[in-house]
Amino acid sequence: MVRERMIRLGYMDDGVGGSTWGWRQPGVDPDASVSIARYEDTARRAEAAKLDFLFIADSLSIGPTSSPHFLNRLEPLTLLSAVSRATSNIGLAATISTSFEQPFTVARQLASLDVMSRGRAGWNVVTSALEGAALNHSCATLDEHDERYRRAEEHVDVCRGLWDSWEDDAFVHDKAAGIFFTPEKLHPLGHKGAFYQVKGPLNIRRSPQGHPVIFQAGASKAGRELAAQKHPLLVFGRCRTVSKRRNPIMPT
Amino acid sequence: MKARAAAEGRDPDHLLIFPGINPIVGRTDTEAEEKYRAMTELVTIDEALRMMSQPFSYHDFSQYELDAPFPEISDLGENLYLSTTNQIKQNARDRGLTLRQAALEFATPRSDFIGSAEHVANAVVRWFEAGAGDGFMLVCRLDGAFEAFLDDVVPILQARGLFRRNYEAATLRGNLGLPVPQNRHTARRGEPISDLVQTGG
């Protein structure tokens, strides 16, 4: 079936705002970035308007000069778990770094969100770009840009492998015969790569979307190449003024 | 990007592009302009410099002359927010901006999406039809701007048949028109594609 070409809309909710000044506006609650009730209310409104998804960005280190939203914010997956219970149709995308989290943990968390939300999870794959993030994760320094992207590529490959651990109809739940699952439909991963060694299988069933939707916000050459070649299904950029720009998609 | 995806053997419709926009909707174009101006006045040059310093790994810009051309800091941006810092530097170079100008512009970028609901809806449609992307990511910076977009701009897009009135599906893939990938092990056994896969597409 050919779908009519429609505009799709997502929104980024960054609490008090990603700017230094957003929190000073009269109507803004300075605690907006840690108020789950406010995130839920905004998501319900966005869902009433039929928006495609809510997107939560993230960072892994702060300093005294960071913007207010960076200084005091909810962790994205925890936040979206709550929003998943307050909504029923809108997509829920979280930023998670491939530089510091193990793929087994990430695959498990995202599969859990996808199961909880009945198929609405998304993952914005980032590699972390602030030196401080390394210092918060027992690393002396960040890897070079291209190295981070090689790690990201393998990380996402491992997650996708783990998400296929269980075939869709693996759990037969035959109480009479005492059969919980069909053994042939459970698959360990046995991944041995340059960055990760992951035996698998994952300890949660295949989620409603099979694999959560993968987002990619980085617009560097390595990021775009990775996006075009395989993984990401959604890519962000920034619109400036049409007339002044040869290419209307300006990377952010 | 879509051509690259197609060259890799992927369906270009399965790679969706969402440029970010920061709409400011007023009852009239003039009111929206006033909101934009009020927003720029909330930003001090110190804050603008600090904001711009973030992608440059918190580089201290206060050491440079504000009204001199944008400083040469080529070694800094390479390993961090590469695309953002390159864009800031390129833009400053191309347009001969001073440090002050580049910082203020970075802090409160102007865009096509400032005006009445009709004006903003027209801009959205114009960008969409010019092939800017499959949709947009709303990154609203001004208090109430997101709600105004939902209340006033979305209905215009719906009336023009360019935005859904109801969800097509209960899943994100379903609503975006993305297929559910078949489990690789099921595929290897050559079993028929499950219902889940078919409804996802």
C-alpha cells in the first residue's frame, strides 16, 4: 500500500530548555528538568496532537558553566519509562552513549522500554563528545572521533544481535506439558569483536518492534556514513533559512 | 543521505530525516517578532559565549577580543562536537562575523519559523516540499512555543492533509512506516514472515 506522503513531527523536551536563559522566563518552573509530572503532561499534549515521538537528549558530564538543564535532569530511560505509562501511542526516544555503556545493558534497557510501551521505544545512538564523560566512567580520556564511531558500530551490531535472541514465537507457555519455551527458538549470540565479547542470549523476549527504532543525531562524516550504510532510521539536522543555503539540511 | 542509503541496498524510505526547527508562533507576525526580540534580550554576551563554548569542550572564549574576527581555534573542535564546531567556524569565516556576532547568533538563531500560525505552517510546508526532510524535530526554546505550535500550527497542517488526524498504529515503527525487522534466526530457517513483520510495514 502506498502511503500518502505526510509530514512527521517529533519534539525534543529539554525541561527548562537547552539554553542558558530558558529557566529565567516567568512561566518556566526551574525544576522542569526533574519534574516527571511536567514531562508526562507535555507528552499527553503532544500525543493529543498526534506527534510521532518525544525525544530526550542527554549528556554525561557537567561543570559549573553548563546550562541549567544539564545541571539537574532526569536520566532519559527512567524518565521515558514513566512517560510510557502516561501515554499510549507516541514514540519514546532516549539518548544513550555507546562509549561507556555495555551493549548487553543497553539492549536490555531498550527492550524493556519497548515491551513496557508496547512498541514505542527509540534509541538515539551517540558516542559522547565531552572529555568529562570519560572522567566519569573510569577512562582517562575520550577515544578519537573515528574510534568512537567504530566502537558505536560494533555496539549497535551487538545490540541488534541480542534483540534477536528469542524468536517471536519462542515462548509457548504450555502449562499442561510444562513447556515454557521452545529451545530451538532461543539463540545465544557468541559475539567476539574488537571492542565487545558478548555471549548472550538476552534475558527478555523479542520486543514488539523487533528492534527499537534507531536514531542518529551526529552529522559528522563518520556519523553520516554509519547512518547511510546500515543502522539509523532517523537522522537529525537543523533548518536555517532556505534561500540562503544551498543544502537545506544543516548539520547540528 | 537517502541516495547513500539506496546505494547501500537499503530502502531510502526507511531512513528518515528530521531537521530541527525552533518555531515561535504569535497571534500575528508582529507578536511573534516581539517574542523573538524578548528572547534575544534574555541572553547576555557572557551567556552566549558560554553556550558556544560547550561544543568546544568549554573552551574559554573570554580571552579573546569580542569585536575582533572569530578567533583561530582550529585544534580544539576536531575531536569533540565535530560537526557543530565546524559549522560555527565555517559560518563565522564565510560571513566575516566577530566573536560577539557569532556567539549571539549561536545563542538565539533566527529562522523561517517565526510568525503567525499561518506563517509558520507555510514555512513548514515550504521546507517539507523543498525536500528538507521527512518531517521535523521541534526544538522549542521559548516558553509556550511548543504548546502554541500544537494548538495553532498542527491543525493547519491537518486541514491541508499534510499531518495525521489519528495514529496509524500503536508502535513507533508503525506510525513512521518502518518495517519490523525479521528475526535473523527465523529468517535463516526460511520460515514464513510473521504477522508482526507484515503489519509493521
